[in-house]
Amino acid sequence: MIPVAFELYNKMHLFGKVEENKLMYAARLSGRLSGAEPGYASQCVACGDCLQKCPQQLDIPDFMAAVADEMEDDHLAARLAMAQKMFRIKAP
């Protein structure tokens, strides 16, 4: 889920579509679209396993903390509820 989190965070900063990207973050990383487990940036435990796998040598744990700070605000649950209605996703 790291690439998806970075993709939406970067799009938000590049194109300024804050609410659109935060909505897609809630929907895509909740796992409800794909049936996967949730993969929010805030779930990163900063173990560092990703560091040696990153071809760009990014400090992924630090970036994941930044993504979580911006994308997972007080409205995350409301965005997820909206996404569930928009995409007709059944709640777990």
C-alpha cells in the first residue's frame, strides 16, 4: 500500500485536489474496494524493512508519517462512509 499512499499524497500536492485525493485515500487504503486488509499510512510501524527494497532510497517511514498526518485527519471516517456510498461498498 506504500505506492498508493504516496501516489495520492503526491497528486494532492501536485494538483491541489485535496478533498478528491483524501476521499480516494480513504477508499483505496481501507481495503474495501479490493477486499484486502486496510493499509493506511498510520499503520506503518517504522520497522525499516522497506528501506532496503526502495529503488529510490527514500526514507519511507518518515514519509509514511507525513502522509498519515495529512491524509488521515478527523474526517477520514466520514470520507470512508462517502466512498462506500459512491462505490456501493458494503460495510464490513
